[in-house]
Amino acid sequence: MTTRIPGDTGTDAAAAPAAEPRLPLIIRAMGGIERVGNALPHPFWLFWILSGILAVASAVLAGMGVSVVSPSDGKTVTVQNLLSGDGLAMAVSTMVSNFATFPPMATIVVVIMGVAVAERSGFLAALMRMSVSRVSASWVVFAVAFAGTVAHVASAAAYIILVPLGGLAFRAVGRSPILGVVVAYTAIASGYDASPVPTPNDAIFAGITTAAARIVDPDAYVSPLSNWFFNIASSLVLAVVITLVTKFVLSKRPDLDADPDADLEDIGSLHLSDAERSGVRQALAALLAALVVLTLVMLPVSSPLRGDGGSIVDSPLLDGIAAVVALLFGLVGIVYGRRAGTVTKAGDVPNLMLQGIKQMAPVLVLFFAIAQFLAYFDWSHIGDVVAVEAAEALKASGAHIVVVFLLVLVLLTLVNILVTSGSAMWAVAAPVIVPMLMLVAVPPETTQALFRIADSGSTAITPMSPYFVMALGFLQRYRRSAGIGTLASYTLPLAIAMTVVWTLLFLAWWWIGIPLGPGAPVR
């Protein structure tokens, strides 16, 4: 009896004519990354550990009398000791308010209720299936790749829905289903923060960025749409990159054939019923009608949805954009559900919202720990000290801001390999990086756009992502012998190309000076 190991073909080693080729170093390193990552605690406990380290650091720095002069108001800011009586009183008395007033909290709950109606009614899944079901072989790569960027509105469900559909779409036009799985997974994972449609992540990141920016400017506010223009361009550019790399690199691989005896019956179907297809069309028509009405309401300068002087950037509409997005998602979900039969009575709608909130429960639990950490960080003034000293060091070094951007990007990309939760990583990094760059005249929206690239690029190659394992499961339906190295070797060229081109797009955007979103200058 022999023991099967990852990568083993199942043949007797003694009968093998030659050893299998040695995998590239970066692929072999995946095993080490996985072991290190598995040793990390759950993000919830990670933030409490970081809070403990912060408390000790604050005690040491406060004992040394460390202080800086705030550039914003010229006042001296001194590090406060979290282990003191005042620190303990602050931690206990503000625990509930820290959580309740955490910037992303209310926004993400409102958005997710609307998105849940669209998702749970089946609209988002039907839309994805329809978008890839009628494309030709020459357009299938771009269609699946772009669908991956749009699929982000469904958050984690994007992986569950689109990755198997990618394999089916490629197979339907006579191309390798293995390639379809890889393209769909990489488009979602390494382009996760590039979406032409506002997503729940936009609200989460904007809230964390707002909290970090208020270390320097107490009145700072970063909108969920602050990177929207950049996201639209990014989604199109990344879909083109995926298409080109797939055509000129991945398609040349000799190992794209599925196992001849692969059981494909349970993988799913691209077929939509007449009711589903009609429901999608009616929902899109309703969305278009709602947007037209909203535009007509906004046209008059005296519109109540405009701000002072007829401003659109500083207006009630953008202040309440989370509610608008939620209502639009809820509208398409209800219209689709009524036609497809998934929403049959008024009581179904709040039930679908409830399901969405249940899905967000792990994030809300994590928010509790993050909110406390950020409150402690702010109260201790360590963020002020680090940001001011780092900004002064940057000025003294004379380093060009582009060099600083690249250093920040590399650092966050490496961290993302181990900490694949974008909200967790940004909650740790934002309180230092956002104020630091604000003090050298970089808007918080620009720093957030840079973070998006780092949070996405390396996700497709790290086995620390739970969706990496899920994608591997779909891949193994077509090739049973596929392992971690197999999937990583397919996704690596795509992830590298996407990160490089996305970075170049960001630098060009910054150099030209195009706004990142409504009321969000890039510099």
C-alpha cells in the first residue's frame, strides 16, 4: 500500500523513469507561508494582542516623556500611558461607545441589508450567469475577468458563484475549464478592491480611513465613493491584463486538459430559466429608471439633495450614499425576486436582510476588537508621534513621493500574504500610514487607493486565503491531482502582471491629477 502525497501522480516511485521537475522557489515557498500564517491567531485575538503590545509601548514612551509638536495646530502632543489609571478608566468607560461609533459600523450594516436582498433573491447569481453565458470564445476571458470585478458586490459569495461558472463558461466555448477556474478566481482575488459598482468593502475601508485621518484632521471624512472613479478604470484595465496574460502566457501551457473521467455533473449550469432571465431584465430596467429619476431630482440647482450653492460633491446625496446604494440593491432584488419567485410576499424582504446581517456577524465581531484597538491608539497619541516623526524623516530623506508610494505598496503586499483580511490589515496600517502621508500632503483617499492594490494583488497566490482552498477544490473537479503548487503556478503570472499594471495606473493617475472619486482629489 502506498501513501499519496500532494503532487504525487499515484504511480510507484520505483517504476518512475525520472524525478518530477523541481517546482519554482516561489511555489515551494507557499508551504512555508502557509505554516507561518497558520501559526497566527484569529484576527479577533490578534487585535487584543496588539492592544496589549500598544499598552506596554505607551507606558514606556510616556515614561520617557516622548512628545511631538502637532503640525495641525502647533500644540505639543505627549504620549499617554494606557496602563495608568486614566488609561484603564478610558478603556472601560468607552468600550461600548467605541464600538457604536466605529465609522464603518452603521454604514456597512445599512449597505449589507440592501446587498443581501439582491444576493439572496438570486439576482446577483443570475446576473453573473447571464453575463458569461452568451459570450464567444474570443471574448470569454475578458467577460469572465470583468464579471469577477463586478462580482465583488456579492462579497465572499462572488467566489462561490463565479469560480465554478468560469470553468463552465470556458468549457461551453471549447476552451480549457481549468483556465476558466483560474481566470475567475484570480479576477476576484487579485482584483478584489477594484469594482465598477460600490461594494460593502468601500464602506469598510472608508470608515477605517476616516478614523485614521482624524488623527491629523478631526473633521476629516472619507466617502465610500472616494475611490470610485479609480475603481471603474482599474476594473477595466485589470480585465484587459488578465485577457492578455491568459492569451500569451497561460494558454501556452501544455497542461490545460481536464481529466478525461472528471465528474462534472455537480459543478453547476449556466442555464437560466425564462423567469430568471425575465427577472434580470426587469430588475435592470427598474435600476435604470431609478437612476433616471435620481438624476432628474438632482438637476435643479435648488434640489434638496444638493449642498450649499448647488454643490454635488458636498451634498446630502453623497453624505447618504450608503443608504442610496442599499436602496438601489434592494430595489433590483425585490423586482427580480417577484418575477423569479424568490420574493413572494412583503415579509420575505426583511428576512433576506436578516440573512445578510447574519452573514456579516463575523465581521461585526471583528469590528468590536478593531474599534477598541483604534480607540486606544488614538488616546495614547502614539499614532501622532509615529506619523509626525515618520513624515519628518521622509522630508529629511528627500525621497520622492513615488518612492514612498512603492515602499508602502511593497510592505502592505507582503503583509497581505499572511493577513488576508483587508479590514484587519487596513485597521492596523491606516492609523500610521494615513496620517504620515497626510503630513507630506498626500490625501487619505490617495493612500486608501494605494492600499487597495496591496490588499488585492497577492491574494490569488497565498494559501492563507480560505478562498484559495475553495478555488483549489473547484480546480480538482477537473484535475484530481492538482495541489497548492498547481493553482499558485497558474495564478502567479496573473497576480504579478495585475499588481504591476495596477501600480502603473495609480502612478499615472496621480501624476495627471485625476480625482479618485466625487470630491476626492488625488493630490
